[in-house]
Amino acid sequence: MEVILLSLHVLFAVAIIALVLLQQGKGADAGAAFGGGGASQTVFGSQGSGNFLTKSTSLLAALFFATSLGLAMIAKQQAGVAEQAGLPQLPVEEQNVAPVAEEAELPALDATSENEVPQVAE
């Protein structure tokens, strides 16, 4: 089942890529109005391709998301099965963190150097 779903997922992805590349951009309409777009040579006519390609891209995107959800559910189920399979749990080692420096250990500023601004040599 997983192999079939994964194959469909890849097929839908390739089909979405092909359909997106077949679609014309928004700026192509101005050129087609003056006869430069080759509108008479298109398979779907001058206006028909937009709706057909848009609807088929939407359908393929919905199927792509559905297969993504199905693959995620299968992966979660397999992760739960691996947990219940009795595999040994690896021990978690705690690392010692360096203690935070106390105020006495921090370097103190001189009272005279607080108001002094270094001068740039000209």
C-alpha cells in the first residue's frame, strides 16, 4: 500500500510541475490580443486553456495533499509499531553544565572609565 501511495505521490508531483509549466503567465494576454501570442494555434483555444489547466492543476494539488496526508499517517503508524517492537531504549546521558558565574567573579568596571569616550586620532 505504501509503495502504491508513494508512486501516486511522485506521479502527481510530476504532473503538477508539467501543468504549471504549460500555463501562460498573466503578461501573455497583452501579446495575444495583438496576434503575437499564437492564440489560433493553441489546443484549447484562446481562452479555454486557462480554465482547464487551472482546474486540473487544482485537482492534482488536492490529490497531492491527500497522498501526503496518507503517507504521513503510514509513517506515524510504522513509528508506533517500531516503538512497540521491544527495541532496546538507549540510555540518555545528562551532561554537566558549567555553573553560572557569580557576581564576585565578574570583572568590575572602573568608576572613572564609565564617562570617558575614546577619542579618534585625527
